[in-house]
Amino acid sequence: MVFDRIVCGIDGSRESLEGLRQAIALRAPESRIVALTVCELSLASHAGFQAARAAAQLVEDARVRPFARLTAGEVSLEPTVQVLP
């Protein structure tokens, strides 16, 4: 079975990355995979004067950390990152 659109929640855990691997295996050649992670920007408010810097770090961690456990060449997707309010 092949899918045109797949949404896969990832958090950097072994299980979520296996889900992403399975999504890649089940996709059609021109399909779209949405790897979704959650970033709680409200946590940055606890950083006081450094809140903006903390928020930027949270976004960067959400962008990079879930994929950090994948090995080179394991996933050949071109990521697009969106931060939604």
C-alpha cells in the first residue's frame, strides 16, 4: 500500500523515528510527509530577560533534535520547518 500524504508525529524517540522510517517506506514517489513535533514556547517565559533567546533555542531544538538520532543517508527528505502560534 502506498500513500500520497502521511503525517507522522516525532519527538526524537526511537519509536517515533521508526514511525518516520515506516512512513518513508510507505510513501509514493511524489508524496508529502509531514513530520510533526511540538514546541511549547510558553516555557521561554520562565527565562525572564532571556525569554526571546530561550524561545529561539526551543524552536531550534524542535527543528533539529527529533532528527539527530537518524544516521546519515537514512532519510533523504528536504525538510520545511513551520512554526505555528
